[in-house]
Amino acid sequence: MNLSRRFHIFLLFTALLLGGCAKHQLYRSELTICEGVDTEQTCAQHAMARESSAGQAEDDYLLAFIEFDDQGQLFSREQMRAVTDELNRMTASDDLLMVVFVHGWKHSAAPNDSNIHTFRETLRRLSLLESNMSRLQNRKPRRVAGIYLGWRGGSLTLPVLKELTFWERKNTAHKVGRGALTEVLNHLELIRNTRNHLVSDEAHRAETRLVVVGHSFGGAVVYSSLSQILMSRFVDTLGPVSVVSDVVGFGDLVVLINPAFEAARFSSLSDMANERSSYFESQLPVMAILTSEADGATKYAFPMGRGLSTLFETYRATDRANPVNDAQVKIDQREANIQAVGHYRPYRTHTLKAEGPTSPALPTIEDTLSQFRTVSQGWEDDAPGSRINFDGSVLERSLDSVGKNPYLVIQVDEALIGGHNEIDDPRIASFVRQLILLSSQQADPDVRRQLRALLPPAQ
């Protein structure tokens, strides 16, 4: 092959590669609020949309977007300010249930992304639940606001080649997590805290809540952003001679689904939670890590890549005592450094197994409220080996995990999450919604008992 032909082949390959690059752009540049029944198409350029399924306040919600570039910086500070200004405006008169979602590999804030569609349905269902629960409690419903944090989760769109971007996007995910995303999350928590502190009297106690959910590399983004904050707040619960308070997390709950980061990054939090032999009755979950046993990307590809990239690092084995059974558990630093957090057995606290119909119909609101009564009571009774029934699944705490340990590391049945990106099973969506409701309760156990008494009993 002569030099000219080789050069033309090189140019053709380069053109194909460049043509297959995912767009690196701001998708939601319009900063006014778009309103309507079906806003997925009509509001595709808007950073904020107020939506409902039939124009009814019963299930309305705000969907907002904040976007980041490959260097972890905001694409537009005006976009962030527009969103946070609107949330501040809403909290001037109402409590909010704010749910943040950070997508993972191969996704973005582009119109018609499947993660956005799933997020919309979650927000709609939460709004319906909030409307019904508020009526039972004779209070004003919290307004639901979803904040979708978008970044370039995939750098190539070409078949086959896009599968090779796993490690390159992992590095970008950690960069995004260490960048402006921390600023955004802290702004959102400040909105929550300001509302709850300013409106807190006997007549009305504010109940604005903040939940952060990350999937895949979105889980790595979230954990990179919050890990130091979470460790600092755990230490704050320890007095001079004993524990003095519940464990405080970030916002009210952090949920990571098939997160793609190494177990070693979770070591300090796991060790601190493991050393505490008991938790107060008022303790609620602060973090849940869900990993499918069938997630090949984090179970097989992840340790292969980590093994190569950490080839010359040094390790030691450590022991840690289990407060439930006094057993000594070996922690292999090398294994923790190459395995994804959800696949490292010493840090696992739970399993989530499918139970009942394999494809249940979407539960009614009354069924969901009844289920929440079961879930809330199950958490109050939580102990080593305890089981809590959810819609189509059962959560079982391991025998060597302390009851009410608020850091849940859950191995998920492949029937519920079939792989790295198969997170749309309605039973998983229901499970996450129930966790959000659980963590959104008041800390006072007596108030929680009063709420359960108002909920319909299980059929």
C-alpha cells in the first residue's frame, strides 16, 4: 500500500471518528419557565419546565436542568442561577421535595434521553404520593422539584467504539464531581436548610427535603463531590466519650445505582459506620448504594481496568472488628482498590431480592401508601438479619450488619436490575421512591408512628 493510500485511509478513519463524537454543548439554553401537559418536545431547549400529566395540580412538578462541561465547570452560571432563584422563590411560600438526578455513562441532558423520560415519571409519581399523604396529615403538600444534572456521559456515538469509552468517561466523571457540581449541590442544600430554619414554629414545621440520586458514572460524580462532606458529618456525631446524635448525611438521602467507583474510596465511611455498635431510634437512612449482581461493567470490566492502572501500587491487609458478632474481618486493600464498591463483600450490608410477580402492574397510590406503612415500620424494627417487604422485592440486612446503620450497601437481584443500564424495572423505581419517602419523614419517632396510623393497612 503506497503512502498516498495510507494517508487517505488515515483521513477517512479520522473523519469517521470525529463524526462519531458526542456533542459537547449546552442543551438547555432558554432560561424562562416552559409550562404544559406534554413538555418533552415543546420545552426541549428550556432549563426549566413546569409539567403535569393532565394539567392538574395533583401530579405537577418542576423539572430543571443544570449542565457541566468536560472540565467539570458549569456550562452556564446564568443557567444555575435561574434554577436556584426559582427554587428560592418557591420556598418563600411552600415546602419542596427536591430530587437531584445525575446520569451516567452514554447519557446527557439532550432532548429525548431515556434517563430524562424515567426521571419525569418518578417526579410525577412522587407528586401524586405527596398530594395524597398531605391530605392524610391535613397539611399543605410539598411541591416536587426535579433537578437533572447533565454532563457528557458518552464521548463517542459510533457502535462498538462507544463501548471503549468506559475508562475515559470514568476519569471525566471524577473531574465533574470535584468541580462545580459540589457548588451546585451545596446551593441546593442551602435552599433546604434556609427554608427549614426560617419556618420552624409550633404552628408549622417546615419539611423541605433534598434527595440526590446518581447512576453509573453519575454515582461516581456524586460520591466524588460528597465523600469528604459525608465523612466530616459522621465525625460530628461523636462526642468526647460517646455518640451524641444521629448520623447526618447530605440533604436527606443519597442513592447511588450501579456506581462505577472503587470500594477503596468508600473505606473510611464503611469503617466509621461499622465501628458504631448502635444507632438511635430516630436514625433514618442517609445513603443507599444499589449494585446489580449482573452488572458486568462494574463486576468484570472495572476490576480488569483497575488492575492494570494500579499495577505498581502497594497494599497491606488490615483487620476490623465486627460489632455484631465480634468477628475479625480481613480487608484486602488491593481487592478494595480494584473492585467496584457494590461488589466488595466486606462492605455489603444488604441484599435486595425479587419476590412476588415478575412484572407487577404499576401500583395504585393507595397500594403505595399502604406499602410505605410496611416499609416505615420495617425500618423502625431494623436489626441484623431483618427483612423489609417492598413492592415486588424484599430487603434483607446481613447478619453481621448493625440495625439502622444508615449506610446501605445493597447487592440487587439480577431479576430487578438486569445489567449496568437496566434500571427501569418498576420494582426498582418503587423501591427508590419508598426510600425517598422513608428518609423524608421527621426525625421524631412519635410523629412517624402517628403518620403510620393514618396510612391504609396492608391488604
